[in-house]
Amino acid sequence: MERRVEPRLGEMEQLVLLALLRLGDDAYGVAVRRELERRTRRPATFGSVYTTLARLEAKGLVTSSLGEPTHERGGRRKRYFALRPAGRRAVAASLRVLRAMTHGLGPTFESP
């Protein structure tokens, strides 16, 4: 049986996938950016968020769909994002690698 190789993720990709997990059905660009800034306490540009989302979608880790047009947005639609099963596996694999790397470094670096 062939072993599946999970794609390697950069830091921004990891953070965006985790933000999508946290946001669930409310995951659209602006909300992802807000979640990143709130949790990381670092600025995130719309460009970096949308570029990362597009890259994750091209890798088959994320899917997107258009919501209904809203009056508040001048009739424009929001593009919602969700993790595909491959995205869940990729972020889980990435977290396993981080845990393995921090194991044994002491309480300052070990994850809960």
C-alpha cells in the first residue's frame, strides 16, 4: 500500500488552516484576517490572507463557495472557505511535527 504524503505547510498556511477550523461556517476572508490578528497579535494583510487561501485551495486543502449577496456589501457576495479532509490531515500532521520538535525541551516550549 502506498503511503500518503501530506503537503508541507508554511507558518501562514498553518495559521490560516487553524483559523478556518476555529471559524467554522463563518470563515471568510475578513473574519480569517481578524482571527489571525486576534490570536497571533500580529498584523495580517488582506493580500497575505487571500494569497494564502488561494494557495491552499490550489493544493486541494481548502474549498470555497460564494454566499448570498447582501445589502450591507452593496450586493456583493462573501467567499466562504472550509477545510477539505486533506486540509485537516495536513494541519494535524504539521502539529504532530511541531509537538515532536518541542518534546523534551521543557515546559517553556512543550505544547499542552
